Amino acid sequence: MTTPACPLRERIEDDCKRALAGVQGVGSLEISFGAQVRGSKSGAGQTDLLPTVKNVVLVAAGKGGVGKSTVAAHLAVALKMRGAVTGLLDADIYGPSIPILMGVREPPGKVAVDGEFKLKPPMAYGLPVMSIGFFLEPDQAVIWRGPMLGKALHQLMADVHWGDLDYLIVDMPPGTGDVQITFSQQLKVSGAVLVATPQDVALADVIRAKSMFDKVMIPILGIIENMSYFVCDGCQKRHEIFSRGGAERAAERFKIPFLGEIPLMTSLREWGDKGVPILVQEPDSEVSRAFLEIASRLAGQLSIASEKAKRAQSLRIVTS
């Protein structure tokens, strides 16, 4: 398969079982799956700072406070749980929160690679994790202008030994600024995932974020609606605290894939404060199932992007 997180895996397995179960002489049936993830990075004229990473996904938002970092961390864990080799990069220089969400406290080590030393990311739940937060004191503020930001981001990418990865999930800072521009200029990426909330004002945030990524020629892989609804513990009734469907309507308007909705749950915040992804602690919860489904849909979109890039490359070869 093109990805171990393929969203059609169960359907393919069911179709195979139905087709083969009726064949005369078949007494038992066992189906095994293999996967070879394809790369979907693009960017004409850019140097690939991460040649061993097949897909680089930017998780972004038009503003802060929408749960972008939580979504990024859990997408990375979900892809890992689906069988993909995944890493997590915290590119939110001014407000790094990935070390807290992933419960990582030890600093990066060093490893010799091709005769030079590189940073070795600490591991958390099977993921290599890197953040500027590893190099700062807990109460230290980052007061940098654009050139310093660019240099720091370059080091977090080029000076880190990520190893061979199927996916690198990047937690971007909110808004549209220097970090986004730096990524478009210095890194080949597969695309961006936008995180928004259900209320109608989310449309304005998506417009700003999409406009920025369009200008730097980074494709939008999909939109995720976070804090979509809340289910009461007592009555099990679904409450749409922040209205309903704003992110999905934005996806429809701009013809962007809608990857899914994530419920608002107290346990998601509680485990995040403890540095434990809810996918690890409560894998059968509603929010965990949502993250796993969204991760599969994202992997599917990346496979589609890879095929489009392959066809475009073939067309360029033929026409030249």
C-alpha cells in the first residue's frame, strides 16, 4: 500500500475476504498488508534540508488558541500508531509547547553522521521530537528578529539527525509571519493542514492562512475542526459550545478536503498537561478514534499528492 495508515485498508480487506471466501477449496483466509510510503515534497529551486524525510506536513492556524499544537502532537502519534515512521518538529519558536505535551524533559544528544556531529532528537512514544524549548530555561522568553528565527529553524532541520521518516509533522506558530516564509524558502514540504474552530469567525482565519500558503506556493492538504462539540458526562448529550461546522463550511467554500472534527474533552487537556497523549492513555476514547481517522485521511491525501507530483514530473520529462 502507499501508506500503512491508508483510510481504505479495512474496505480493501473486506472486499478481498468476500471475493475469496466463495472460491471452491478455500478453507481459511489470512490477509497481510505491506506498505511503501511515497514522498510528496515539492518546491522548485529549494534545497531539500531533509532528504531522509519523505513527507513534511505543516500544521498551522490563522490565529492562536485553536489547539494547533495539541492537534500536531496527536497527529504524529496517530500516524505512528498506524504503522508509519513519524517525527515531530516544534517550529513555534516563541511559544514551544511540544516538550510539555509529549512529556520530554531530556535535552537532545549528539551523533556522528558522515563525519560530522548532529543533534539526536529525544524519543517520546516512539517518535523523535525536536523543539527550541529544549534549549531554553522554563521562564526564558525568545526575543529574536527575523534573521535569528531563520537561523534557528535552519538548525532545527539541517543540524538534526532525523533518520529515515515517512512523515515529519511540524507544529507551526500561529498567524502568517517570518517562520512561514522561512519554511517556504528553505524547505521542501508536502503541504499544510489548517486547524480551525467551529464558529463562523473561523472562516476569516482560514482565509488568511490559505492566502498566505497560496502566496508561498504550499498546497493545503486539508482542514481539521477542533473543539467541535462536547459530550456531557452525565447526560451523554452533545453540546455544540462554539457553534457548528465553521471549518467544514470553509473547506467546502475553498474546495479543500475536510479531514474531520475533534471533540472537546477534559481528558484531552488533562493528559496533555501530564505529557501523555490521550491516544496512549485512552486509545478507545472518542477523541482518540477521531485522531486516528483524521491521521488516515491525511495519509490518504499525501498519497494523492505523491501521485500528482509523479505525474507532473513525468509530464515535464515528456514535454522537455
